[in-house]
Amino acid sequence: MSRYNRHIILSEIGQDGQDKISNAKVLVIGAGGLGCPVLQYLTAAGVGTIGIIDFDVVELSNLQRQVLFGIASLGINKAIAAKERLEDLNDSISIIAYPEQLNYQNAIDLFYQYDIIVDGSDNFETRYLVNDASVIANKPLVFGAIYKFEGQVSVFNYKNGPSYRCLFPNPPKKDTVPNCSEIGVIGVLPGIIGSMQANEVLKVILGLGSPLSGKLLCYNALTSQTSTLALKKNEAIFQSVLNEKVNFQNKTITIDCDINPLEVSIHHITINENIQLIDVREPHEQPKIENLPIINMPLSTFEQHLDDLDSTKKTVLFCQSGIRSKQATKLLQELKINNCFSLKEGASELNNYLKVSLHER
């Protein structure tokens, strides 16, 4: 009674409503920028069972916006680190960590164990996987997305409402849309959008208000303006997802395991005088790479500096996470400049590798 007093004294919620919250089971996909505020507020609200699935580990660059974590969390799996923090916030509920990657093989079985799915992922492959599994398992999906200073929130597959594919039938071509590690995001935006997602979850649990089903709420952090777009269910697309139920678990998802022949891993190259490293990031981007000769050729002015390349050496290009460097690599190959590769792990992995290598020496 004391912990949830502010809920219970609301006539629209009361003890019956708090009991509904305590009996609810919610699965959160990703414990990143969106997942952290969702998890905090659902835990504080007393959602009885909360699942967290994330295969990533906490990095220093996460702390600008992923407010569940601190210095002590660095290097720890996000689902496990989040569970530890949340259990300190509320020890009267069940929090289950899944320190693994969501895929076509485990998604449906996992979704069947929960009442509501919350998508806090940051890539299109996972968003479409989460949508399709939610449709097949017939679970409402609370969606959120962020980009620089803008965010979106919606509730899909709710009471026969539209799904994510009714809004975006097909994913964009791979590497055509940058994520926040490439384009950046203001730190408070995930907190705003994630809090809106948590609000939608509670509305669905309680049957209160008007959930954002059939609507896409768009928020601009620079103007503090919101707009709402109406969505219609596309029956043909919805049915096509259901028809894939038999083949669903035979599909694969290729996140962070791209084997494009234009790409190399830092662990598969030897850095020596026969390799030239090209940084295609903008000058202000971090981390800076020390202890190595680096040629700076920002993608925005890349073609103006082609004369800086030594055609006798193998060329390895890198950016923040591998998207822009792959674009630059393809451009070089179109210009018949061969023996060039994109470093798919990006600058952070290169910097970490150099620190380890120098220490070992």
C-alpha cells in the first residue's frame, strides 16, 4: 500500500488497477537508450514480471543517455546490469535477464511468455523481427524510435490494430539509414520517448485512456512540438506475416555478423607499413586514434582527397561503426581502386585493440 499509494489513490486505478499492473508480464527488447527509462518506470510502477533481452555490453559512450548504468557497469552485459540496478529499485517483482541476441529461433517462444512487448531496439532488422513475432504470437507491441532530435511512439497489433509493417511494409536497404552511433542523438531524447512508451504500456495494462493504436506520435525535441499521424491496417500485409508462421523460425538475422567481402575485422588484419588507415569520420568525432599514422578523409569531402591515397598499399577505412566506411569503400571500388576494405567494428573497436596490443608489447 505504501509503495504504490500514489497509484492506488487515483480513482481511475485504485487497488484493482494496481493488481492488474502487478499481474502483468512485459518483455523489453533492448536495455539501451529507450529500454532504460521504460524499465525504470515499469519497475517503479510494480509490473509483476519484466523480461529484458540484450546481448550487448555497457560501453562508456552509452552513459550519455542510458541512465540505468554507471562506471561500475562498464563491460557487463546490459540485461544483467539492468536487472541488478532494477532489483535495487524494486525487490518485490520478478525481473528476468536474457543476455542473448533475439532471433527468429527464440522470439516466438519468448513472446508467448509475456503479455506486452516493448521494442527498444536500434536497428531495422530487429524491428521487423519483433513486429512479425508479435503479430504471430498475437501480442501488443509498444514501439519507440529516435533520430538525432526526433522521436516516434506507437502501439502496434493492439486489438486488431495496424502493425509496424502497415506503416513501413519493407525495411530500407542495409546501411542506408545511420544509427545513433553514426549520426548522434541528444541524450534526453531517449528518456522522453522511453517514458512515453512506458506510459503506453500502463495504459494497455489498465485499459485506460486511448493507446496510440492506429496512430504514430512524432516528437521534436528542438521545438517541443508533437504531431500525430493516423495509421490504417493493411490487411494484405498483416495476413502475409501470419502466413509466414510456419517458416518463421527457419529465418536468420544478421546483426553484427556481416560477411561482406568488402569488410574486414580488426582481428583479421596486421597493421604494418603495408596498410594505410583512413578515418572517414568528421574531425570532431571521438575517440581519436593515437599511436598510428592515420589519414583523415571525412566522407563529406572524401572525393576531394583521393590523391592522398597510396595505391601501392592495402587501404583499410573506418568510421564510428562501419556504415560510412563501407560507403567510401564501395566508392573506391567503383573508381577501380582495389585492395581496399571497410573496418566493420569501427573506431571504438580499433582503439580498444590498439590499447591491448600496446599493453602486450
